[in-house]
Amino acid sequence: MKQDSAEYQTVEVSDELWYPDASCQQPDSLDADAAEEVEPTWFRTHFEDSMEMYADADTVAKHLNDHKNWFCQCALPMKAEPLGDNGYDLLIGRFGAFGYRVEARIGLELLPPDSEGCYLIKTIPVPNYTPPGYEVDFRSAMKLDEISADEFAADWPKADRAQLPSTITNATWSLDLAVGVRFPKFIRSMSQSLIQKTGDRLLENIIKQVNRRLTYKTQLVFHESLGIPFPKNARGDFRFF
């Protein structure tokens, strides 16, 4: 008997992130489907954001290129381990809906800036690890642009504006993310439109959470490590989606 898809609308969707230790068991929800080939259901999102760094672009670029000294710290509470010269094994946490959860773990490579000063990040394989029931395609690009402090802080109080250097660097980035999930039978029997809508919303929420934490910590570590004042006005006005 076909069940009305409206029945599933009452299912709560959890977008809270967990950060389990290394002993956490991998999901085994697909064991019953091991004998059949399950096509992934794809969820996609595009995301853009920016952050200000209170220094010139050369100083910011030097810091970004030295990511081994800040990336793992800024990623907390996510767990990040170095992977080769420019890569990281990143344990994002657990997320899910409809009683089905996936532990998200991906490999990312932070490429050096290209000839146009664009920083690219892409997905790379994690050695000796096969994602249980999902695959990820992560593609991000970031650019650095200098702006004058007078232009940037024209409406700031004079005392706060006085803390700024003459030049501010604005880092802007875009992310195209695709996640394919091989759901177990009890999920695949549900309304496909509901699955798609729920998955897209969950993916968007995860990106916003991770971006908010990582962006603020990246700013904070950059300014503190170089002894550069980080105006209170900047923290108060810091805009998150």
C-alpha cells in the first residue's frame, strides 16, 4: 500500500553536528542493500561569502599559504589531519534525517594561488578510507582584493576607524558542493521530492554552520598570530548567513 507523502512531513530534520572520536562506528545502513547497486541521490548547493582581513594582500597571502600553521586549529571542533603537502583529512561530523545519519569525512587539497591569485580547494581521496554510502565533490575558489580603510570603514566611529591599517584585504569565495548519498530501502521508498527538499535544506544548513565557525576562527587566528588589532566593531558587525 502506497503511503501518503504528507505523512513524512512530520519527521524532524536534525542539522546539529556531532564530532565523534576515532572509535565511532561507521553507519551500516546499506548492508542489506549490498547485493544490489544503489544509485546515489545527489544534492547540490552554491554558496558565496567574504571576510575582511586587517592587513595588505601580501601579508594575508603569506599567511594563507602557510596553512599548515593554522588550518587544523581553525577547523576545530572538526578534526583535521594533514594529508600530504597541501591536503587535509577532515572529519566534519554526523548529520542526517528520517533516522538515517552519515558521518561526513572528506579529503581537501588547498592549492597554492594560481597566476591570477585565485586560491582553489578541491576534493581529494583519503588513503585507506571509503566513504560509507556517500560521495562528495567540493570545489571552492577564493580571491583577495585590497580596499582602502577609509572606504571600508566610512561609517565607523572615529575611535574604531583609527585602529585600522591604511589597507584592508577582502577575501571573497564561492563554493560549489555536490553530495551523493546511497540511501537504504526505507528512505528510497519515501517521496523523492521530500527527500530532495530535505537533503538540499540539510546540506545548506551544514555549509552555513561550518562556514560561520571556520570564517570567524580564520579571522581571529590571523589577527592574533600577527599581533594585528581586530576592532570590536568588526566582530559586532560580522555578518553571517
